[in-house]
Amino acid sequence: MDATDAFERAHLAFRDRMWADAAAHFRAADELRPLGADDLDRAAQCAYLTGNDDECIRLLERAVVEHVDDRPAAGQSTFWLAYILSSSGDSARASGWLARARRALDGEPPTDAVRSVRALLTVPQAIGTLLGGDPESALPTLTAAREVGVECGHRDLIALSGVGVGQARILLGDARAGLAVLDETMVSVTTGEVSPIATGILYCAVIITCHETYQLRRAAEWTRALGDWCDAQPDLVPFHGQCLVHQAEMLHLHGAWQDAMEQVRLACRRLSEPVANPAIGMAHYELAELHRVRGEFSAADAAYRRAALAGHEVHPGLARLRLAQGDLDSARAGIDRALSESTSLYRPRMLEAAVDVALAEGNVGSARRFAEELEAVASQAESTALTAMTAHAFGAVLLEEGEPRRALDRLRTAWRLWQELDAPYACAHVRVLQGRCCDALGDQDTAQIEFESAAMLFRELGAAPDLRQLRQYDPRPSTPAGLTAREVEVLRVVAAGRTNREIAESLVLSEKTVARHLSNIFGKLGVSSRSAATAYAYEHHLV
């Protein structure tokens, strides 16, 4: 194969977004004849998109040099070089390259190319300022960059600065305006107007922002779009891991916990290779959350610790784990610390958990104050999820205040909204509270229906801890066939499909003790298999 053939194959593969093939052909062409500046940029993009960051950096450094007679082009190559260096944790080198590029453009005539690249080079520092907690200072720079992009027709500049503008406005309290900018920006992404690297960055940034602002419908929509984009490019590496985390979060919300577990485990592997990606903390946290709700407390604890080591906040999840383990002091200390440090975006999640911790302690006054703060936040946002969280929290507080009728009004609202969001786990928790309200009002029939509905959802989800906790509100007999209370407890976990090891961890028993209980259960029930014992449990309404 001669150089001309290698270049032709590389360009065809690049056009068709066959990134691995294009990268291989560019390497072959480079050995036969050194790549020119534009092809170095293309080869660098292929290297990055196939996960070869070091090769990408080397190619971009060559591209900057080769663009010696085209300073705007050199500046654009430098922008991507700085981005990739920063993503790899080499911020000092990134800053040095940006400073060099800005200086190289000094004295250049203000053509559209020069103006747009100058503006592009201001974006990284502005985004750093934004993420550092100063959106007010970042917004003017990002707004100016976006205006230059519009005037000069630079699509990547418009989109990258536009997402920053949207995020800054949200952080400054104008969620409606910020989300409108994000929606407008994503139109250019879905129509293929921006480069592939920018596309991946923008998808992830917008999805994260939607999650942080509790725009769960938008998050679901953009997560599906990102998944489709990734699936259409099987060679794509950089965005697969983080994409899988977002998919896992939505699967978790919608009750597909096993699928979510598979996705997030895959994300953990992909984000750990060849070196840890900054999103690895997010993946470990989501893995911990899934272990927690399934009752796999040791695994959850370990995953929260890995998330913390990666720099990710472990609350409110860890506080909820400690609450489930009966360690109220640790739960309270953790959520108090997290609340004291939380930003406005993360605070609602902390407040929601703080309500639950306070109620578990019997501190209804504190729970009401947390619920009122959550309501104040929700009133400033247009978020179905925040409204549902607030109604849910107030329903729990009003019940503890001895106001079951008023509690039911709020809980009916919460249930309807969680239903709209297809959030079965939250729906099940609301039904437990509704059952308790009905019981307090003397309506035992409706209370029983609510408890049975909640139990059905918890069983379908595999929420073993919640099923066990629900027993305290279930008046049905729990010891048929001469089973002891502990044997009934073991049988219920068996019926949830848990192994002996998982049962031991969940009930804080040894595996040997679990095996002994199972032997006793089989003998008393006259069965010889777990499936038969499970069938008995369902037939006798033990689950």
C-alpha cells in the first residue's frame, strides 16, 4: 500500500466515523509520508475517540507546530490539546499551551478565524471558574465567547460556550433561562453540526446538569440520545463509560436494577482503563446505591469508599446506608457535614435524606425545617422530581405530627408525580406512608391494600431491606407451620432470591447459621428445595 492509498483509506474511514480504522490508516500513512497539519488534527481526533490519549497528545503537539503559518488553526489545535491534558490531570501543561496560543495570536488582524479562536481559548478558564463555584464571574466571558461564535459561525465555540452559559445561569438561580440555552445548544449537537469530541463533551455536560437540577425527563431523553450516538460508533471509547453511568442512573430510577447493575459495573471497568477517568467516582457511587437498596450492605460500604477515594461525595447515600444499619449517630453526622458543604444544586438530595434521618431519630421539628427548606428550593425550580420529593417529605412529616389526613393529601401528589416519572421505588415508599395514614385513620382495609401494593413493588425490585421494614406495619400472622420469627425472616429473604451468603450479610448471621435455619425451615414446611419454600411463602402471604 502506497502513501496515496493509505491517505485515501484514512480519509474515507474518518468520513464514515470508523475511528479505529481511520487511526490505523493514518498511522500507516504517517510512516510512508509525514502527515500534514490538517491530517495530524484528524489523526489526533481518531486517537482520542479510540481511547489513545497519549498518542492524541503527541499528534496535537505536532499539529500545533505544523500549523506554523496558520496561527488560528494552531490555536484551535492547542485548545483541544489543553482540554485533553486537563482531562488527564496535567493542568499545568494545559495552562502553558493555552498561554502560548493566546500570545501567538497577539497582533494578528481580527479576522473571523482569529476572533473565534481567541474566544475559544477563553472558554477553559471560564469553565474552570464556573466549576470552582463562581458562576457570576464566568458568565460574562462565556456569553462574550458565544456571541463571537455566532458572529463568526464557529459551531464548536457556540456549543461549548453555550453549555457554559446555561450552566452558569442555572447556578445563579435562573433555571428556566439556563435550561432554554442548553436545549438550544443541544439542537446543534443532535443535527451533527459540532465535532465528535465536542459532541461527547456536550452530551455528558448537559445530562449531568439535568440530573443536578432534577430535570429527570430531560436527563432520560438526552441519555437515550447519547446512548444511540455511542452505539452508532462502536469504536468510541472516551464517552462509553460515563454514558453507561448515566444509563445506569436512569435504569435505577425506572426500577430495572439488575440491568443498572450490569451497566454500572461495565462503566467501572471502562472508566478504570487504561488509567482512572475522573467519572470513576460517579460510577462507584451509583454502584454503591444499587447495592444499598438491594440490601448488600458490605458491598455498598466498599463502593462508597471507592467513590470517596476518587473524590466523589458519598452522601446522602452513605447516610442512608448507616440509617438502614441502625447507626443513627453516623447517619446524622454524615448528613450534617454534607449539608454544611453542599452547593445549591446538591442540597435538595441532602435535605431529602436529612428529613428521613431526623424522623428516624424522632426529631420531627428538625424534619419539618428540612422539608420547608426543600419546599423553598422546589418553589424556585420547574422540576417534577423536586415537587415530588417535597410532597413526599411533607407527607412523612405530617404523619409523624399526627396529621394523617393532611399527610395523605401531600402523599397522593407525590405518588402521582413519581408515577409520571416512572419511579417505582419511590412509589412503593409513598404507598407505605399512605398505608400508615389509612391505618391511623382507622381504615385498615385500605391500609392493607397499600401495604400489599408496596410489598409487591419491593419484591419486584429486589428491595430486601424495605420488605423487612414493611413487616412492622403488616398485621398478618407471620409464624405458620411452627416457624420461629427468625425462620420467617430467613424465608422471606430466600423468597427474594438471595443466596446464603447474601442472607447472612443482610441479617448479620453466619452462613452456617443460615444453613441451619434453612434446614429447619425445609423440615417444618415439608419441602426439599428453595423454590418450594419460596412458593410456600407466597401462598401463605409471608412476602
